[in-house]
Amino acid sequence: MPDYRIYEHPILDFRRGRRVRFYYRDKVIEAYEGESILAALYAVGYRVFNRSPKLGLPRGAYCMIGKCSSCLSIVDGVPNTRICIEPVREGIHVEPQEGLADIRRARKQEVVETVKVETDLLVVGGGPAGLKAALVAAEHGADVVLVNDHFVLGGQLVKQTHKFFGSRDYFGGTRGFRIAEILSKKVKEYSNVHVYTNGFAYGYFKGGVVGVAVHGEHPLNLLVKAKTIIAAPGAAEKGLDFEGNYLPGVMGAGGAQTLMNQYGVRPGDKAVVIGSGNVGLIIAYQLLQAGVKVEALAEILPRIGGWFVHAAKIRRLGVKILTRHSIVRAIGSDRVEKAVLQAYDERFRPIPGTEKEFDVDLVLISIGLQPDTKFFAQAGAVMKWVPEAGGLVPIRTWGQETSVENLFVAGDASGIEEATTAFIEGEIAALSALLKLGLGGKEVEERRGKLIDFLWNEYRMAPVVRRAREGKLKVTVSEEEMEKIRMGEFP
Amino acid sequence: MSYKEKGYITPEELEKLGLLPPRERLEKGPVVIAECPEEIPCNICVHVCPFKAIKMDKIYEIPRIDWNKCIGCGVCVPQCPGQALFVVDLSKPGQALITLPYEFLPRPEKGMRVKLLNRQGKPVGEGVIVKAWQHDRTWAVTVSVPKDKWLEVRAIWIPEK
């Protein structure tokens, strides 16, 4: 069996856990505790995890964080399991799902125990915004329930190996995965924070009750009655329309980042990256660190989208950045073998005769993220389409409260930005919740005021992030305006 | 085409932005050059400089270096999240010393011969590592390079053994 695990890395030490064996089809797979099922299968060479229901086209890994449904498989008889966020366990039986699952063949479902809990604050999502919110609320004595769909806390911080920019007050200078370690450890130190990992918030009900499906060895139907809720479910990577885009090897750039930096699994040998935002630029650099060749990075616009310093880092190592270029075709039978890039004119029409073919096994898409706002939509929050924010986002007050009273939004789900603003929004939301709960006095109010001022009038004034600021301004309203929205007046 | 189209900055652009120290200062001894031309929200360098030689009023301003206060110690080089800081020393005859960030394998060691790369990743000669130290897994590597290449060399590549 091939071995794609990384053993030596300039930044990361992969201290792998206990050996675990599980079954895939009829084969025994050797894995390590702490790996997701998908990462363990990828490490030994599997690339196709499902088939499209109608045409039977191969489905590979795409997002790696439980958002895209490309890897749905049958685990111990349970169909539609996202094996990218399901940890390996000794002796489990994993089967690929050929298209849609047959529910008649599903394992007879045992009755799952329902547990009811009450809390001051429910935090949905344990990334930068959610962790910060939980910590701030806990420091002030609130009882907090934190649910996270992944089995590891930290959201996308866990795969960020670069040193963070920004203010020292918000971990500037510290590598992302270290921040995840620091915050997760801190959260566990508070006895008033109750953490449920592998827990998916499936619905918002009357009276502020949220249903949470806790998966894993001891499945649970958790019903949380919360006085306040901060939802920070993050974002998903956008897909791109081109011929052959379904082929395994076409992957979200963040998906490749999860494989190499969280699990230490090399996503491939040679890559092209599509999109020159910070995500694409940073991941191109990290691919080089993981021993993957980057043949080119394409950007359809005439200018590089992300920060110059990130572009300079890969440029000086010889990575070509092709502006006014994009992908037109991925070629291969059951996986990517070639990618064809082409030049585009100023009206975004492909220029004939400019095709360039690259022998690659990875096409990494980093053309942007879209906020994951299903939870808010289902709860009935008033939303607005804001292109600068990445799509549909809930309207909120300066204190991060949505039109659903006592439901707050923070992080990328409120509009795409980055981790520093996610920390700050999480903190603002927590301070707002504390005021509602009667757990914060003048000090909390002052702290919140200062933070809102710093966020809007200093941090977001940087020219490179001002577009995001403008987007968020379109969906941020005063308490009075929000009252009107709640009464049915649309702004 | 500006640096935002090309992905690398030219000496002319650096000069125009006032980011290059005067020649006399470079010849006196090591000094830092911040190739950080874009207003991004980050002020790590301001906090890590032991000599308070870097100035920034608002978090997103371009770092301004007081070349009289800076002694070119290089403490900032491996701590800059953008890897945009380089120490240049033109005080020695024949060779220039450049301290630059490095985050790859193999590990750099004193005495190693390395490939010198310019801002576009093109090899422009060979250099020798004279010093290497680490901060949180980022190396600050000092290489001696042909003196006329001080404004060109911005990366190294160590061939696998």
C-alpha cells in the first residue's frame, strides 16, 4: 500500500496516537488514533469515496470539514456518515456508499437517549469565534454549553501553520494551530463550560431550544434550552464550474490544508492552485513545505487578490502566479491527471490558443468561502445577500444579535473575514449575551464599547479589509432599527 | 505593472515608498529592510523590536524603521508573519550579509553552501550560511552573498543531501 503520511516537516511534529485497525470494504486499514476515517484512507492511497447517484461519477475528498457531502459513507451500518469528520475507531466497518444509500439496508437504529440540559449560553461551533465567546462568557460566571461538529475543537485554526497577523491582543505572531491548542485547553479548564464534540446542531425550536445530534460511540440527542445562543458555524469553500470539476483531486484548497497540516497526509505530488486570495497564497506556500510541487497559481483578475507579502513568499521560491488565467478543464479517468489553464480577457472570456497543460494530480480551488448560515435561516433570522460578505448573512446589531432575539452571530458565518475579526466578534457577542443575562455590569458594557470601536474604526479601516467592512456595514443595524425589523419592517 | 500584479516588488518600488535605507547607513553595519509596502492590519514587528526602532501609529500603517535606532539584530526577521523583513550588512569588503527567514527542510547549518534566489525565485548564484538560529520553528539565516547581489537575493534553497 502507498504511504502518503508526512514524517518530517519544517513546522509540524506529527505525534501520532495509538495504532488503530478498522475495516474498509474487506480490507484491514492501519490508522492512528486522532485521524479521521477519510484522512486514514487517503494516507494509504484511496481517492474515490462515493459515486454520484445518477451517472456513477467518482466523488473524492473536497472540503474535509463536514460541509460538502462528497465523502458520505456507511460506517457500522449508518449511511450518510461524513467520514472526513468521523474519527477512526478500533474495529469499525466502513463501506463506500454508491450514490444514495438504501435506508432498508441501514442498521436497525437503536433508540438514542435524549438528554435535556439548561444553560445560560449555548455556543454552536468551536472555532476562533465560538471558543473566544465561550471563554469570555465563562470568565464572567455564565454556564456555557459548547457544541462542535468536528471531533476536535479549534475550527480551521487547527490547520493554520503560519504565524498570525494582526494585534498581539488577539494572538498576532502565534501560529494558528497553537492558538487552537491554547484556547481548547483553556475551555476545558472551566467547569462551567460543557463541551460536546462530534455534535451537530440540527435545529432551533420554540423557547430557545436547540437540538444537537451527538455522534460517535455514545450517540445522544441533546436538547439544550439556552437563555442565549451564539452561533459561529463558520463557512464552506466555494466550488468552481469547469469541465471535469468532479474528478477526485479537484479539492478545496482548505481541504488539502486539512489533510497535510492537521493529519500529516500529503494530498498529492503536483498541484495547480486556482484563486489568489490569502487562502490560495498561504496554502501554496504550505504545499511546498509539505513537499508538494506547485506548478502554477492562477488568478482570473488582473491583480493578486490576497496580501502582497503572502504572494512574495511563494514568488521568491519560484511559484508562477498567472493573473488573468483560470482553469478550463481537468482531465483524468478516476482522478485528476492533467489540468488545462487558459488566459482570459478583460471581459472574462477565454482567449483561444492560450491553453497551457499541466501534469498534476491536484487542482486546488480557492476562489472564496461562503458563510454557513443554515442554522440562522432555519431559526427564522432575517437575512440579506451581501456579495462582499460572501453571500447570504443574517442582519445583526452592533452587538452581534440577529433578528431572532437572544441569537447572536459571530465569525465567518456573519460574513467572510479572518480569524482576528472572528475572535473579536465572538468576544463582542459574548459580552452582549452577558449583558442580557444580567451577568455583566458597567465594566462589560465599557469593554464592549471599546471593542466595537477598535473593530470598526481601526482594525477594519485597513485598506486590504475595507471591502469586508463595507459588506458588514450593510447588515449591521442599531437596536432601534432591529426592533423595526422584528416588527416586520424591512430596511 | 505594480507588485500587486507581479507578486514581487522591485528596488525602484521600494525606493519610491521610502523603504530602502540610505547607502551610507548600509555600509555602516547591519540594518533591517521592511519589504512591506501594503497597508495590512498587523503590528507584530513594532512589538518585538528590542530597540523600539519600528514605528506605526495605526495598526495598518506601513512599518517605518528608524535606521539610526535599528542595529540590525534580526530579532524581527523570523517573527514577521509576512516574512517581509531582511537584514542587510554592507560593512564587510567583497561580501554582503543578508539575514532572511527560512521555513523548509533540510535544516540550515553554518558553513552550508546554498542556492541564492531573487524575488522571482530565479537562482542568482551561491552563498554560504554564516549563522542560523530559530524562533518558533522559523529560521533566521544569515548568508554571505556577492556584494553586488545585496538588493537581489531574498531567499535561499538548500539542496537535499
